[in-house]
Amino acid sequence: MSTAPEQRERIAEALDQRVWAVVGASTDPGKWGYRVYTALRKRGYQVYPVNPRAKQVAGDQCYPTLAALPEQPDVVSVIIPPVLGEALVDEVADAGITRLWFQPGAESAANLAKAQARGISAVANACVLEEMSARGWR
């Protein structure tokens, strides 16, 4: 497991990146997948919603997979159950994406270990929304 300074560094590095994908983006404004997606978009990030069961999220085109995106994201925000995360870690690594952010509840020890083994910088046990709020970003 990482130390607190390493985690803070990964968080800052992720938030400095401008192109994000939100895997598990939701059409439901009450769900975290919708909230994270819209908060990143509002803050000026280029952000792509990824959900194979949605055509649009917040009025934007939704993509079924990372491979379907028009550009490669710098960071992938993960808001799916951990059981689905194992295949996602492989997809991210195979695409050459080097940063994952597991929203609380989306991570597992196995997925974090797999990400580390595949050379992916992973944030876990930290919420994108809370980190943005801590920086005064509304």
C-alpha cells in the first residue's frame, strides 16, 4: 500500500491532467457516475462518459468502451463495482493509459495490485468531488 505523500502526489498529478474518461458514468443525476462526470466537465476538463447501457449522459454522447473514445484519456475515473474492475485494469493498461482513479467503493486490493503490476498509477480511497472541493473548485 502507498504512503500518504505518494497518494497526495498521484491525486495532484491526476487532477493536473485535462482529458478524463468516467467509466460508470450515469444518466441518473443522483448517482456518483453522473456527479463526477458533470463536475469534471463544469471545471473545464475534456471528459468522456463511458457506459455501454447509455446513449447520452448530461446531454453528451456516451461511449460503450474506452476503445470507442475519440481520443485517449489521461485519467480514467472508475465508478463501477470492483468485480468489473479487473477487466477494466487490463483494458486501461493495454491502451497505454497510465492513470486510474478508483472512486471509493470501486477499488479492490486485487485491482490495485493488478494496476501496480501493469505500471498504472492508481488513486484509491479518495473521491474526485471531495478533492476538487478541497481545492476550492466549485
